[in-house]
Amino acid sequence: MNYDYALFCRGFVFSDKEITSPKNDWKRFMLKYNNNNYYLWYDLKNEFSFKSNRDKFCLILGYAMDTIDWHMKINIICENLLSNLCKSLNSFYDYLDILNGRFVVIFGYENNVIALNDATAMRSVYYHDKKCIIASHYEIIANLTNEEHHPFFEIYNKIQKNRPWTLPGDLSPYSNIKILLANHEIDLKSLKIRRFFPRGNHKEMSLDEALLILPANLKNQMETLVKYATPLISMTSGRDSKLTLSTTRDIKDKCVYFTFVNDNPNLSDYNQKNRLNDFNYSKRISKVYNLNFKELILKNQNVKNEELFKILKINHYHQHIPSAILEYIDKLPNGIHVQSNLVEIIRDLTYVYPKPPKNNSPQEIMAGWMMYWSIRHEIKDIINDFWERNQWDAIFDYERVRLFYWEHRMSSWNNAATLLENDWAFNTYMLLNCRKLLNIGFCISKYDRDKDLLVKYSTEKLWPELLYYIENTNKTLFDYYEYNTNAQKLEIKDNLRYNTNLENKILKIEKNYQVIFGFDKCNLKSNDFCEIKLNKTLLIKKYVQISLTNDSNSLLTENNAFYYIKTNSNLIYEQDLSTLINKSNIINIELDLDNFEELSIGIFCLKPINLNDYGIYLNLNLEYIKTSDKPFQSIINLIAK
């Protein structure tokens, strides 16, 4: 097999000097602008379009989708870019915001030549900070400029345990070569980096407003994509993958679905165990809905194809799952890989980064987000330089950790490393790679994000039957079905009362059989509490079952608050609230109906809590409450007094 085909696959290089093509089969394009010549070499697997109008030009390389007119015609998109550029820079950027795809745009405006890439830098762009040259791979620039390795690259290679996924900031392995992060552009004359997004404060948006936009947009994207290529849908057991899967409901016969698992997996290994779970979950759904599913089996992970791995290491220093590439080529048809990454930008992020210690500078905290907390002082100069160059003080009111996740983790790790590794097998598409959609993650409330409500309800709108299958397990909703036919689920809405010492600070979300209550966005003191009360007219049967959860991924720690159950004001159950995070607690109660008057469920503060701290909510989710004439079976059984 010709592994040289994998070298710099789908790549390009652009410079103001005549340069040698990195590959023999690449195509050359020369541009003359403002009395200067510019030279482009690119792999023919990229689509290409160039348009000019007097003192302006626009060049686009890669693929793109217009999510307003719903097409992927690169020449029309390039014409629209130029047309908007002739109106104003703001019009140009506004049009960019509605584009999805994987591309680099180079445009001439007021005698400047500027380069930028797609919403999350899926088309990686590296640049030399002292010479006018950009390329898809840092090694291309290093070969043309004889650049030496950056001193920190040697330190990075010596990190054996918990090595970060990427170099800190926007470094590459070479001095003077850096990666262009999402939402930034480079002026190829001055070699200055400029942030062009965000361009103002974010607007608030309700969940209902977001749900009018996102599901329909994702569905239209998938239905447009299938007109141009066969979608290859990678499946896992997670909710992000489920959202992507839900967009294919009406075109599933035109898609190919796949996942992979290790041959004879070591189930003591966390990653291999997860892969097996993903594999079984995907097979099950594919069988039920008759999907064209491909099983990709990764052979012995210790056996490496040295010739292939050598080329992949030239493409990028971080290896993802290189052993999967030959399986991709062998088992999958020609098509475009649809990944589910980026969904986390519009949902909860608290599982990604630990809560940073207080009294640290923003730069130190950012070093921690880069996974360099233990050596944050050693890389102080690198981080400060990165901070200033990427204008982290110019992000208006956008939440810094979420924007960092978008621009750094996605640009430098997922898109630069993973996609450059997989380019040999297929090109990649991501449904959320569109600023208009990613921006929704900043516009909806933090509560909606932390509860993943936008993702859950979008899936429900697109393919509600998929909700039957529980994420990251082999269980279904049927496994949670109550077999006691005498049990009655109580309709809670409009049948309960609230009691609290902070009436104007409480959070209340009521559904027919569920209620979420507590405190949101305020400072709490010791002894602050919130509770709901159900009276005797509703609970007329002897046995009661209560299901309580808190799935917000809150960072609340022990001994800050507890939740409790009371009957007739007598405490019968209490538990630290932190133990309920991401868990469900089912509690059975036996009532003395002759003396019973009222049942209370509540939360109580033990210490002052600042709910403005990132990732903390103080709330309780009453999933349901049931009554029955017969006892329930449960681990916890309480007798009310």
C-alpha cells in the first residue's frame, strides 16, 4: 500500500515567495494583488474557487455549506463572500457566521491580504510569525524555512504521565510557527493576528427560541450533505452522538453507520471498556432501525505499521487512534465522516475542567485548562504571549472557559490532530461547525446548558424514539419501568406548595409528573432552605415511592448542603446533596394514613454558598412520586412517624 498518499493529505501552502510544491501531484495557483505575487499549492482533493472585483478578491479552499440557501456550491459561496466583502467587513463576517464546512479563506481588502478558517478551525492553518507563509501542516512550513524545533517541544516529549493533548497556547513543535486558532485571522502583510469574533456582547435566548433554530438547522444540514456525499456516521453511546444520529432519521437509508471496538478488549482498561459499550449500544440501535452498520474491529494495539506511523507523526505530533485508519479504509465506502464533536460547546462543560483555585490570575487558570497546571509557572511567558496575541481581554461578555474550549481545545487538538490523522481515510464534517449555531451555547441560560436541555429536546424533536435508549449504558427506559400495576404516578403540577425563606430567589420548573426546584444565581447563607409540600388529599395510599436526582454535573462539594424528607414536619430522611450529583435515589415510605397530614421534600444550606461560582447549582429534581396499596421494592424503606 502506498502510505505516502497519507502525507499532507488535503493540504495546502500559500506564500508571497515562489515555493516548491510539498507533493508532486498538487496544483499551483498564482495571484497578483496590489503589485505583489502570491503563490498557492494545494491537494486536488480540496475544492477551490477564486473571485475578484477591482481592488478586492476572495479565495476559498476546502468545502463549505451555506446554511441559509442550503447548498455546497463552492463557486456561489465564494461569490457571496466577495459580494458581502464589497458591502462591508461586517457583512463579510456575518456571512461567514452562517457557513459550515472545512475551509480556509484568503481575501484581499484595502490592500491587505488576510487569511482565516472555518468556525472551529477544522481546516488547520499554521503560520510563520516572521515570514508570509501559511500551510495546513506545520511541517510544510518547517521544511521550506529550515525552522528549528521550539525549546518547549523537548520538554513536552519528556512528559510521560498525563501528557497534555497539545502544546501550550498556539505553539507548534517549531519556533516561529504557530497555529491559527478559531475566530482569529492573520494579516499576511503585517503578520499580526486579529480576533474577529465575538463582535459584541451575546444576546439572551430562551430555550424555546433556541429549539426553533437548532433542530431544523441540523436536519437541513444533513439533508443537504447527503446530496453531495455519502454520510459516514460514527456512533457511540453518548448523547452527542445520539443528537447526530437523530438528524439522519429521514435519510438513514442513504447513510453508513459505524463504530469500532478492540479485538479481545481488556475490560479493566477504561477506554477499551467504553469502546465495547459504544459498540454494543450502536449494534443494538442499528438492528432495531435497520441501519447500514459497519463493525470496525481494531486488531492488536501493540502491533504498529511503522511506515504508516512515521508519516502520521510527520502530519502531527499527537496521535489519536491511528490504528483505526486502515479499518476505515478497508471497511467504509467513499464518503464524508460526520463527527459529533463540538456539541459540548452548547452544553455542559463542567466535566472537562476542574474548578480552578481562587486568587489565581486568568492566565494561570488558562494554563490549567490546557492541562499544564503543575508547570504553570514554567510556561508563564508562553501563556502571557498567547493571551496577548489572541486578545483574550477582547471577548466582550462571553464566558471565557466556553470560548477557550471552542477556540483552543477544538482548534489545536480535535481539528488539528485528529482530522490530520484521519484525512487519508476520509474528509470530515461536523454539524455544529457554524458560528451561528455555536453562539447559541452562549445565548441560552447556564442552567439550560448544565442540564443539557437543548441537546435533549433537539433529539426529542428530531427522532424521539431514540430517547428510549439510555446513554452510555445498555439499558432502556423499560429497565426503569415500575411493574407494580397498583402504583399510581401522581400528577405534581398545580398540586404542590413551596416553602422557603428566600421567596424571590428560588428556581421552579414544573412538569406534569416532575418538578425541579432550588436556588439559582444568588448568594446563599447558612440555614437558607427551599422545600415543596404535598398534602393528604394527594397522598391517599399507604405506600409512597420518591425518585430524586440532580444531574447538573454540579461542582458542589460535601458538607455544604443536604436534602431531606419530612412527614408532618418530622424529619425522616436526610443526605448530603453532593452525593446525589449525577445519581438517582429512590426512596420508599410507609405512611400512617390515620395521622398523616403533609409530606415535605427540601434542600438546606449548611454554609454560605456563592451560586455565581462556575458549575454550582443548588437544586433538587423530583423525577416522580408514586403511591400504591402494596409495598415497593427498594434499597431504602422508611416508615413515617
